[in-house]
Amino acid sequence: MDADDSPGVGLSPSDKLRIQRFADEHAVAVHVVGSRASGAASVESDYDYVLGEDGGNARLRSAARRTLPRGAAGGEVHPTRGETGIDVFRDRLDRSRPHVSFYPTTARRPK
């Protein structure tokens, strides 16, 4: 399901804007998966992402962890700060499972 077709399950308008901005700036598809895509998210739920069709490279995943929306609980566990509220998976997107996709809408801008 594309972000424009999404009923907005678990994603606020500002979340959608931030995710779309990341997709545009990095010229990569961003797929929201897990409870935010399936409708099972609570207010504190973490955000789960797959970048591109294959999970993206380490640099891209690191940028996503710094930039994309995150929840108040769950997600990857940092050694000193605990739960991060975000998972950025290295796996390929499983299109048979719930997901909301954001595709780049502009050409990549030089930095």
C-alpha cells in the first residue's frame, strides 16, 4: 500500500512528512512495516522500517535511525540508553505482510 492510499494507521501527518522527506533526500523507498502498518500500534509502539527493496546499506540505515520517526518504547536496544523506539531491518521487504510505502518524488539533490 502506498502512503497516499494508506488510511494513516499509526502514522501522524508529521510522521508521513518526515518519512517522505527522508525518501526524497536519499532517493530510496521507505517501507513502514510491523504494528504501525498493520493497525496494531499503541501510542508507545516502535517504528519498523525496511529501506529500498533489500534493506539498504549500513550508512543509509544509520541515517534512518537518526532521522525517521521513532516510538517511546521497543525497537533496537542501545547498550547504554536501552530501547530506541526504532528498528531498521536489513531484510528484503515482504510484500505479503502489511506495509506502507513512501517512494521518492523528487530527484536527489546534491548536498
